[in-house]
Amino acid sequence: MIEVFLSNPGVEFTLRQLLSMLSLRDSEAKRLLNDINHAAKTIRRRTNNKAYLAMRPPICRDCGYVFKELDSAWRPGKCPRCKSERITQPSFILIRRD
Ligand SMILES: [Zn+2]
């Protein structure tokens, strides 16, 4: 999975795309998010901090609430403001500091 990001800098992948690329079921999303957190650390180390993995946070489609806390990858179940479950998928992108 690390290679997916390293060989596609600047390309944004949604959580759903990553699941299908890795032939994982939606129920395995939690494990994938965990792997993404590990990958973020590995990418930083392997590139000597010249690249890092960024996450576009999920957003509530009903009220526009932006889910912040970007320290680690995760996917909210519902909106804390309006309780909607129409939440966009988080997506991930490798950014180079050139
Ligand atoms: Zn909401």
C-alpha cells in the first residue's frame, strides 16, 4: 500500500478506492485506516521527511461540518452536529516538499 502512494505522488485516493485496490471489504476499513497510519510514518522515514501523507477530512453532506482532528486517519460514523450519516469518505494524498 505504501508503494501505491510513493509511485503516485499528488494523486488523491479515497478510502473506498484504496479498499477496492487492495481487494478489501468495507468491513475491513478500520484495519486499512490503521495501516494508513503506519504507512504515513514509514513514508516520512523512507523519504527523509521529503514527502508526507495528507488526509482530506470527511465532511457532513447535510450540514457541512468538517471533521477535524487530523493526527490520525479515521472515519466517523455520524455527524456530531446534526447526527447525519451522510459523511464523505476521507481521502489520502502523498505530498512532496520540494
Ligand atoms: Zn452534519
